Amino acid sequence: MDVRLWSAGLVEEHGERLHAVAYRILGSASEADDAVQEAWLRVSAADTEDVENIAGWLTTVVARVCLNMLRTRERRREEPLDVPAPDRAGGGDAGRIERDPGAGAAGRAVGPPEVADPEREAVLAESVGLAMLVVLDTLTPAERVAFVLHDMFAVPFDGIGTLLERSPAAVRQLASRARRRVKGADSGAGQGGAGQAAAADRARHREVVEAYFAASRDGDFEALLALLDPEVVLRADAAALPGPEPVVLRGIRAVAGGATAAAERVRLSEPALVNGRPGLVMAPLGRLAVVLDFTVVAGRITAIDVIADPGRLRTVTVAVLD
């Protein structure tokens, strides 16, 4: 068979799945396009006569390209630029500038900044989950590849081990560490009555946060009033709003009014675990920008902390709600 016809047949049959693999590993539609294109170039030049599982082999080829891209991205993040950074506060690392101003939940810079097709990127991000993409960007390249391939695409550990040049047992550990990060290592209920009570409390907290999310998104002022404690306080750091100063809103009507005014921003958000309890993350295209941390007492929201400052975001732990 003509190699071009053979390659075209593979693209038609496997292209969508391979792009899904690449997008989840890289978190960028444009980079996933590049990875799949590079994979096809490798496939067209490869001897596949002895390949028995063509789908698995193609997945490995794409994953290897993605792994190399992740490692290159990591190296770029660690390299200082020669251009001195402006020193806004009169201190800090004046001779160093980050290549990506965003920051993930564990301090790792978030994704590539260039977005060629924002609408397509948004659709893909929503299909995977904003919180999931945020957490994936906190993983090491090896953890991310192991978790995506095994947990999302059911690739066996021995196959991933060949790709990562590690034993199946080591790959299992990588995937397990990544899974704990995704789900929140300490977010599960403990044993006995105390654990059950904590789980029930978190479930009630989640119900309130999700109701707030829905009411804010829909601009439902009355529903917000029913969720807020009369003495509720909202504190937003200076990076969360256009103005130069932090903002404090006190009282049920002020906070509800602020929430309805932010309806458009809420549509870019998603419920997630924030420092071990349900909250909201605003993550356009899966890149963490704002976190809302809620205090809930007796079924009412008593405080909301709006975090957007990159330094503060680095201290926040985000995980995916079940």
C-alpha cells in the first residue's frame, strides 16, 4: 500500500483519539496539533510491519513527542532571562523574570501563553474540566504522562514504563502520586465517626458552594441572599479586580450584588477542592487565575476570600471534586 494512503487512513481512524491524548498531556490545543503532526511524520517514516497493536503503538508515539515537549517546557521555565525584571516593590529577584506570568496550584507556571484559537481552546478545556487542567499542570512530566495514559486511556503500566524508561512498579507509583494530587491527598474521609462527620460536613459545604456558583452564574440575586449569612464578608486581593487596592465587601446585599456583577467571570469558573474543601476556581482555558475560598457555617456563607495574586495562588492547593 502507498505510504501516503496508509497514513491518511490512520489519521482518519485514530487522529481524534491521538489529539485527545496529546491535549490532556500538554493542556494546549495548538501544542497538541503540533505533537500529532510530528507523530504522523515519525509514523510515515517508520517500519510498522511487526506492529500488532497499531492503536497502542500510535498512542506511544504521540505520548513520546508530548513528553519531550513537556520536558522542553520545564527547562524553559527554569532558565532565567538576561533581561532584568522591573522591581515593583523595591525587592525580590530583580535579575530574573518568569517566562510565564501564570502560576499553578503548586507554584508551577501554567501552560503556554499563546492561544491561536481561544474558542476551540475553551471548548476543549471544558470537555476535560478546568480544575483537572489546573491540577495536571502541577504534575511533573513523568507523572502527567503516567496519569493521563493509564487513568484516562487505560494504557498498561508496562507500556508506559517502556516510554518513560522505568519499571512498571515505578510507573504505578508515578500514577498513584498524580492521582492523589488530582483527588486531593487528604480530601477523603477518615475512618470511624469523625471521618463520616467530616465527609457529611464537606458535602453540605459543597452543596452551598455549588448553589452559590449557579446563582452567581445566572444572576439570581434572591437565591444569593438565601445562601449568605447576614454578616458575610468578602475580601478580594488587589490582583482580583481592576483597581489598585484590595476590596472588602460587608453585608448580604453588597456581597450578593458583587456576585451578580461577576456573572461573566463565573462562567469561566468551576467548583473544585480548594485547600481541601469545596470552592471555586476561575481558570480560563485551564490556566488558574482566581480562587474563591468559602467559609460556611450552619449552611450559610460567612466569608469569601477571593485570591488572584500570583504569590498567594502558589500557596493554594487545588484538586478535582468527585
